[in-house]
Amino acid sequence: MVGNGKMNPSSEAEEEGVKSLLKWAAKYGIEVSESCSSLGLGHCLGVSCFPGAGGRGVAALRPISKGELLLKVPKSALITTDFLLSRDETLSLALKAHPSLSSTKVFTVCLLYEINKGKASPWHPYFLHLPRSYSILAAFGELETQALQVDYAIWAAQKAVTKAKYEWEQAFTLMKELKLKPPLLTFRAWIWATGTISSRTLHIPWDEAGCLCPVGDFFNYAAPTEDPDSFENVENWQNEHAKDDLDIHHSQRLTDGGYEEDVAAYCFYAKKNYNVGEQVLLSYGTYTNLELLEYYGFLLEDNPNEKVFIPLDLDMHSLSCWPKESLYIHQNGRPSFALMCALRLWATPPRQRKSIGHLAYSGCPISKGNEIYVMKWIGKKCDALLKEMPTSVEEDKSLVHLIDKMVEYENLREWVKEASAVFGGEFGDNNILKAAYGVEGDNELTSLNLDKVLEPPCLTTEEFLKGLQA
């Protein structure tokens, strides 16, 4: 991704806000360059805007070499659970009465409690620059959930919402004991705090919940470019699969940096060479688009780690020793190693499987006819799945355009009427628009916007920010 190389935030107000944040950051020992630009960061970076490529991000102000240290954020500037507890006896004592809360739930409560302090919090300038909304799966309403269309994605969204509600209910008593302001007790405020922690925390060795890293979270995401199927035999595949398991459990939130005890700072490094003006990106790990949406609230149009799962018959699973999550198709259309092994064995006559099964398990083609049969089967299966989808790719693009226009409508039903008209009236029978009709009676849009999240409903962004200053 290449930017214009200039300090070009999307508005004058945002530019002034970033300047203010960087001045605050400098007081905490975060390296901010005064010689390059008022929006300089460290000695080689600058805050810039990359429309269509992550929005606000970090640009290279000079050529940068792979492995070069980009930025150091001192431990004193990190927001961690233990530091927040060490600064507030009331919070620490209250938490002792709730030992069953997980580390992430504790951090979520601590974040809301710290925000509740308003200007008294040393991180107040940082809080003012946090996003007002997140698009993580837990923030999805019925409309957004049904728009996912694929069963396993819909289930993931429903599970995320249910989990968030359960965690909020578990933490609600503690938050009331801490006397949080009413707007910060709401479920939507909990979703906002959950989104902040899920999408912005970095891995630290002493707390599974991670830490918030002011300024260090300016970097946008780059998917790892290594091909997860670039192994030559079963042993390599198993090793690679074990690494994927680590990613699934998020044991390492950031792969291009980490907390270094010897310098007591979070250090960020260049993952590759960068030219002047190019956006400097970091990799948070290997994620599918659904996982990116669930934890970070965005997806990539071209994600080398994307996976598509196709349903397999029971006899195919019975023949395969591979876990179900390894049987998928990549975004480029290439079947995974495990899927090809399983299908090659399934397409082999039963009487021959014992004698030549070792070829399938080693990833070798069994025969030309077997290979053609398997690839044709995959093609027919994918074609059938696409035809079962309630909308086509062209209709999806039109729907995305219509969803982008939702904010222009005061009454959501008017939006639904236009959407139905665009799809010739037939689209009205689709679950997506049915969900739109079913949005709560006040016709509020389902997107999580902090202007509406933090009640009372009339609270504007400006009023909310003033509330933080109170």
C-alpha cells in the first residue's frame, strides 16, 4: 500500500487532535519527532491518511529497512490491568470480591472505570481519540448478522453477541458497586469497551488480556504473506497446523513487535523494507476474514489467509484423519493440503485404499483420473453452494452500497423499501431485509455509534467528550 507521504489526516479537526495526542505522548516518553513534522512519530514515521487502505495510519518519512526499530512505547504509557489496580485502591478492593471474572472481563471493567474518571485519568487525552464505534461481531444486530448469509458466519456472530451479553451480566454488579455513570453501565457501552480491547490490545507476557498501547495502535494491519499450505509432507503440515492453533488462541497478538523487559518498553519493528510515503503495516497474526471481523471489526478484500469451508459427506469425514477446520479452500481457489488428501482417498476405490493410501496422506496425486475427478467434484460443490446463496455477487455489491446509504434515512423502513425496489421486489422475501424490518421499534440503525450508545439518547459526541472532561 502506498500513501501520499504527507501528513494528511482526513480533516483539520482530526489533525489538531492528533497533534494534541502526540504532545501528550511525548510527555510519557513516547518518541515524537519535532524536526520532520508536527505529526511525526519517532524518527522515521508520520501519521497520515490512507483512504481505502485503513484510513488513518503510519507512513514512512524516509526509507526503512526490514527489522529496523520503528517505535518504543515506555511501560509507563501502557494501559494494563495491574497498573490500573495499583493506582486505585477502590478498584482493587472491589475486584477482590469478584474472583471469578476472567482477565479480559476485568480489563473491560477497568477501562470503563478509568473512562468514568474523566479528566482525572492520565490517559484522558488518549481516550478522546479512541473510535466512537466498532464493527466487531459482538456489535452486530440481526440485519448485519443475516447479511453474512453463510451459516457458520451467522452462528459466529450470534455466538459473539450471546457471549458479550453473558459477560456484561456477569460484570454488571461490579460496575454498579464501582458507581459508574449510567451511560457506562449499558450493554452498548460494554460492547464499545469490548471492541476497544479486542481490536486494540497488544500481547504482554504477564497478562492474557494484553495492554492498550497509546500511539502504538496507529499501525494498520497487514496479513502474513506466507502460504500456510507451503509444506511438503505430513510432518511439516502438522507443525504448521500446530502454529495455527496458537494463532486461534491468540497467544501472540502481535508478530512484528513485543514488550522488551530490558528496555521496559513495547518495541515495534519493520516487517519489510519501506519506501518514502509507503504505509508502514504490522501483522497481528494469521486470520481469516471472519476472524478479523470478529476480533478487529474489519476484513480484507484480498486476504491470503481466507478460508472457505464446504460441507463434506459423512463417509468423507470417516475416511479422513484431518480435523474439520483443516478442510477448506483458500481465497485463490486452491484446496487445502488436508482437503486434497481426504478427497483423493475418498475418490479411490475402497479395495485400493489400503495399498495406495500412503500416497494420499503424503500429498501425492494418486492418478490422473483421480485428480480430475476430485477437482471436478470440488468445482460442482462450489457451484452448488454459490447457487444456494440468497444473493449473487452483483446483488451483494448493490446491498453494500445501500447499507452505506442507511445513515441518510431517518426511517429505516424507507431504506428497506428502496432496497426492495432495487431488487425487483423479490428481495423483500430475503432474511436480510426481513431482519431490517425487524429492527427495534424506534427505527434506530443497528450500527454501534457511541453518540447513541452512551445514553441518554440525546447525548451527542461533543457532549460525551465533555462528559469525559467532567
